[in-house]
Amino acid sequence: MSALPHRCTNPTTSLPVILPLCPQRCAPDPYHEHVFLGEDLLAWLMLAIGGALGVGNVLAVVRPPAEARDGELERAPVGRSLGMAAVGFVVAIWGLASLIGG
């Protein structure tokens, strides 16, 4: 017998039941072995999006555009940009800690 969890149906309620070793003959759970884009997808997304948010806002303050277009500000609001950069870096550090810590 396989050590993978199995998906069985409870005969009295006909609801799915997941057991490590099923007393009935049933197929292995198809969703147990492979996860789309890996087990750490959320941590990788946190690292990427948080890093982009942090770096993008810092660069908006440090290197504003040479010419402002019609209806745009000449410089990014410093307080809001640094606040959003701090949020981005916290999220990125959280994602990195999740990847390192497992």
C-alpha cells in the first residue's frame, strides 16, 4: 500500500473523506503530489511583489522623471512613497523569511 493519502467516500453520507490508509479500494488523491508552481508559490510572490513595491517607490523618490507630463506631479509624494516602500520591504522580508524558514 502507498503512504500517500487516499480520497474515499463515506458510504453513509457520500461525502469525501481523506484517510492515510483507506479501508476501501480507492484511488490516490490526485492533488497530493504536485502543487502548481511549487509548494512555496505564495512566499515567492510575496518576495517579488514586496520587492517591486519597495524598489519602485524608492526609485520614484530618488530619480523623478525629467519632465512631468500634463496632469502629473513633478515629484512623487515623499511621505507616501517612503511609507509604501517600507510596506513593500516588510512584505519582501516576510516572503524571504518564509522561504528560508520553510
